[in-house]
Amino acid sequence: MNDPSLLNADLHCHSDVSDGTLSPEALAARAHANGVQLWSLTDHDEVGGQRRARDAALALGLPYLTGCEVSVTFADRTVHVVGLGFDPDDARLRDGLAATRGGRERRAREMAAGLAQVGIRGAYEGALKYVGNPELISRTHFARFLVEAGHCADTHEVFRRFLVEDKPGYVPHRWARLGDAVRWITDAGGVAVIAHPARYRFTPTEEYALFVEFVAHGGRGVEVVTGSHSTAEYAAYAELAIEFGLLASRGSDFHDPDESRTDLGALPDLPGRLTPVWQALAQRVDRP
């Protein structure tokens, strides 16, 4: 392939090790069947599925990059930083992710208490049915329970009505600091990438501050093409990537065949003029 930006790379998705519904092996098979040419599993604050994902991908002839998605608090909002191409056995990274996972159970019980106040009982126990890893219980698991229980038609409605700021099931949480998350990834040999930046709904000043601080800490990439971005947002973040000298990433953020807006491998190509993150990580790719 002459133009590396045309590679069908999908470097953002989730398995049942965090808040997806498919196993790492099933995701590898789906990515391969959908024509993905470079794949990464990026579970939330967890690298427990990395070996399984890598082994399954390589068995299918699919090149693989290690990945995770770290939860960060920035400007009192939750921001996600994807790590790619790191050593998954790095002790500092694993310790940092374990610390970030801490507190999810307390938060989940507070979310359930908030839902109980509006007449939705048993939400904590209901959400647990969808959790592959109890340390990683999340809003997504509550959303699946609320759909199953008939309170909402789909998970998107759940988030709008119950699980965002000022709604009954919303509980803020202090995650990792931006600088710590970036350092855990880079010190483990990987590249830190701002995930789906349009989702945070920052003001232009707040967003610019995020990019400035991210780069100052050693962050090197941004997701330009992702499942939650519009065509206009592809162009906007391509410009920010150029302005800040960032590598461009691409990932569906796939969680589930029915819930996710974009399937594995179904994204458009990166806009031109960008340097794909996988070029900088060529030596970190595991190949069949």
C-alpha cells in the first residue's frame, strides 16, 4: 500500500473484559471478517484481555497493537486517553490502571441509589449481570439493565434520561490525572492518543487547553476518525492534529453489534495530509 493513511486500521474497541459484550476472540474474528488490517483492543483501564486479543488476531493473520483506554479527569470532566503499542506487562502502567479502576464499585452503588430515588430499584444487581469484570462496572452496564427492564428503548435513551450530568443516575468520579495517564503509556513504550475529542463538548478555550496540556505531558496523537465523530469533525480534528503536530488515529469505539453506531472496520479513511499513528508504531506491531 503506497498511502499508509488508507490502511483499514481500527484502534479503538471494547470487549467483555471492560464494557463491551463480545469476548476478545470474538472481536478479533469480527475485525478480521470486516477487513480490518491492523487492530487493537482498548478496554477501559484494563489490559487483562491483551494476550487473548493478540493471540486470536495473530492466529487469523491480523496484525495487532496493544491498547487500552484510560479514564482521566480534566476540567471537571471525564476525558479518555487511548494508549497504543505499549508493553502490557509494565508494572507502573498496570499499577496506575488498577488505581484508576478503584472506586468504581462505590460510584456504582451511588448511581443505583440515585436511580432508586426515582423508582428504579435493583439497578446495581441488574447492572452486575452485564459485567464481565466487576472492577469495571460502568454506566454502560447500568444502561443495558435499564433497557432490559423496560425503562428505555435503547442505551442512547438511557444516557440522555438518567446517566449524564444533572440526571438521577449520574455520579461524578475523579479519575487519573492527564499527565499521569500519558506518562504511564509513554513510559511503557507506547503512544498516548486523545480519544474521540468531540464527545467532551468542551468550549473552544477548554479544548485548546486540553490539547496544550496533553502535548506538554508527552501526548502524541488524536483520534480524528472515530465512530462518534461527524464528517465535519473529521476535518476539524485533522486541522488540530496538524496544528499541534499530532499523529492521527482511527477507531470505531465498537462495544456491541446492536448498540454501537459504527462496526469494526467500517470507518472512512483518514483525511489526507496527516501522519497515521501506526507509522510511528510500526516496530511495536505484532505480526503473524
